[in-house]
Amino acid sequence: MESKLIILGIIVLGAIAIAQLTRLYELARKNRKEEEHEIPNRDNYLNSKLMLVFNVFQFGGFLYLVYKYGWTGRGPSASLEGQSTDWLLNLNFIIIILVFFITNFLLFYFAYKYVRRPGVKAYYFSHSNKLELLWTSVPAVVLAVIIILGLKTWNEITAPAAKDAVKIELYAQRFNWTARYAGMDNTLGRSDYKLITASNELGLITSASIDSSINAMMQGPDGILDIKKKLNDNDLVLSDSVATSLQERLDRKERLIRLLQQMKATHNSKEDAAAWNDIIQKDTLYLCKDQAYEFSFRSKDVIHSAYFPHFRQQMNTVPGLSTRLKFTPIHTTKEMRKIKNLATFNYVLMCNKICGGAHYGMKMIVVVMDKNEYQKWMKNKMKQTFRNSFIPATAAAPIETPAKES
């Protein structure tokens, strides 16, 4: 606390000292009977030289930062697709840095070269068609090249994934990620938000999960039967506001259960297998080096953004909409630790949209393994499929089928 007060005091005293020095300078000018707009030639020459000195320090500082922290500070790309985007970004940086050096050098050099000199009148230059054409056409051509290459790269990274790409779904909710691997058949089972329960948090569609959701909707705590019992209980005194709230919940649940009944009537049980062998993985996402992956994304609540900084990939996750991206890891976690010379390095999946108070903690560690390690891990996970983890809601009473709407 004392050190903070000392620092604050020094800053205040420094500001006061600068203000007093400025005042002394103004008084000295008045004593010399000089107007504010009259700048001595000596000051002009000094400032012109300082312009060059500043330009040298500016370029030197920039080159030092590039030398110390690398070309861009991003490190090497960890995915095949990321190499394409890195190449395009590097090209953009080369163009920008070249323009930066040229324009800044000319800016400060001209300030030095064309400093005001006694008896020399400034040349008035009004217009030049050639110069107008030059600084219009050159940026247009450069931008055209950048845009064409950008579209080419965009089409490559958004093209359909390879046929052998492993399918993984990433489910976003505040404030964590859940991964779902497609299992042995490499086909993700279908899902629906209406089937989300405690034992089916991703809402996977199977005959059993539909029945389980209907049972939970009808007979679970605060289910349809429970609400009807409260509304029809003559011994239970309800205020008007409570009764209205219960009736509104009952109406919503009855509409929802009609949709569940329709889903059950149209569901093909042959599709169950695609969902039963899906593997749900939390906390850590495991990937295989040199294996193509196709990721699909869903969001439970708000818009999130799946950001893989080391793989140079990002995709928004939108409630009610499925989005996709693809990439192929090219360095294992162990290899990247050696490349970066950092034993604690880990790949990470982050949320790049401010999604709430704990947004900062919405992360998932990504581990890239070689083929043998990955196959061993996957072999163990095959025993932890959705079929093994799903616990259906037990039917405690006969299910009432809602009456059809007239």
C-alpha cells in the first residue's frame, strides 16, 4: 500500500513539475517578446533531426520485437489447414510491413529534408493525374490479389471433409464443452433438445430415450401428472398467481409431450445403433496425429465460439443451428512441447464469445497423440458408449396419452 502511495505521489509531482516548466517556457518567450507562432530556425532544425532519430528508434524497436518474439508470435501451426491460413496471413504481413517501412520513412525523411529555411518559399503542388492513378491502382491491385487468395484459401478450408475424416460433435453450454465421438460406425446419432434429461444431456434420439423423456415429462417431479394433481386437489389452497403459473407450465408440457409422441410415432428404431455407440467425453478432447477430423457444433443456451488457436480454426456455435469445421493435426502434444521448448504446453479449445460471467473459464484441454496411443485410448473408451451410460427414467405409473387436438 505504501509503495502505491509513493508511486502516486511521484506521478502527481511529475505532472506539477511539467506544468511549471511549461509555464516558465511561456514566460521566457514573453520576456524575449516572441509570439507563439514564431518558431526559431534553431528549433525547426532540431525537430527535423529528432524526426530522423525517432524514425531509427521506431524501426529498430520493431525489428527487435520481431527478433525476440518471432515473426508473428503465434508459433507454428499445429494443423494442415492452419498452414494455408498462416501462409496467407504471412503474405498480408509482408505487404503491410513493406508499406509501413516505406510510408514511415518518407514521412520522417520529408520532415527532415523539407524543414523550413529562411528565404525559401514552399512549393505549392495542386494536382497530378499520374499520382492519383498510381495511388489508386496500386492498392486496388494489391487488394484484389489478397481477396482472390483469401477466397481460394477459404474455399479450401470450408470444403467437405475427406471421406475418412473422423466425426466429432462439440456441445457448448455455459461454461463447458462436451465432446461426442461417432463410435465405430463413424456416424453421429441424431439429437433433439426435447430429449435432454439428466442421463441424456446431449438429447440423443433412440427409442429408449424418447420413452424415457415421455415418462419423465409425465411422471417426473413437476411433471404433467404432478401438476394436474395439484390443480385438482380440493384440499390444496392455491393463490391465483400460483394456479395461473401451474396452468401455464401444464400447457407448455402438454404441447411438448405431443411433440414427443409425434417423434415416437415417426422414429425409425434402426437409427438407434448410430446413437448407442457414440462416445461422450468430458474435460479433455483426444485427437490423433495426421487424422482428418470433421467437427460439428451445437449450443445449449447462447452463442459461443469454438476457438482452436494452435490449429488456426474457429467456428460459432449457435442455439438451434448445427455448424461445422475440419482440420488435421500434424504435431502431437509431445512434439509441440519440444518445438516450443515448454514442458507445460497444452493445446486448448476456448470460447471466443463473451457468453457470461464465467466465460474466461470455458476451456477444454486438447491432447494430440500418435496413432498407437490414440488407438489404445479409443479401445478403452469403446466400453463407455452412450448405451453404457444411459439410465432410462423408470415408469412408475401408466402413461396417459394426450388427447388429440381437434
